[in-house]
Amino acid sequence: MSDLPTFSKTTSKEEIENGLLFAPKFDDRGLIPVATTDAATGELLMHAWMNEEALARTIASGEAWYWSRSRDELWHKGATSGQVQKVIEIRTDCDQDTIWIKVAPQGNGGCCHVGYRSCFYRVSPVGQDHGQAVLLVDQEKL
């Protein structure tokens, strides 16, 4: 990982919240949550996790890399599916403990491994008196 970017380490709350250093705070497992949106539409495509290497590879390559908690391995989005995500912008929140990446989806324009454009294809009713929520699908499969 020596040719990849490294991140600032800081303990100052002031520096984290108001400073200009990119100092992402990884959790005790070495992970940080990532929200991924379509740069053109703003649509939320997926939520995933990155470790330090995945974030560094994302910055260096300009394509999204994640950490798969279920497989316990680094994952280059689209390497097998063709759904590569070209990174347009990377942001961090005020505490620097969450990452937001804006991407240009490649391939068929989707990102969900079950065939939808977004991993957030289910809609739950809100404010209705149901004993059990009904999940509605708001997208067709690609």
C-alpha cells in the first residue's frame, strides 16, 4: 500500500470539525461507512464500508473500492459485474466518520448485485396502521 495515499491522524476535535485536513475516522474494526450516490441524478445507489486501503485505492484509481464485511476482503466495484463506479467527488461529514462518494455508474448503469439500479429499491409505507410493513419495489430490474 506504500504507493497509495495516506490519511492524516488527528485527535483534535477542532481540527477534525473545522480544519482542512482529510482525516477520516475509521471505527474500531478499521472501517468507515460510505454512502454512494449517482453524481448526475443524486440518487442513493448503495451503502457500503471502506477500510483505509479501499479508501486509498479509490482516491488513487478514481474508481470505487470497498471492504466486504461478509467476504472479509477488498472489493473493486464492477471488477466482475462491469458496474464500475467512476468517482466524481469524495466528501466526508463534519466528524469525518462517514464518507460520501458521488459516482458515474458504468456498464449497465446499475449497482445492485440482485439486478436493480440502486440497492435501495424497496419502499416501506410510512404513517399507515399496518401490523406488518409492506415493501414495495420502485424500480424494475435492469
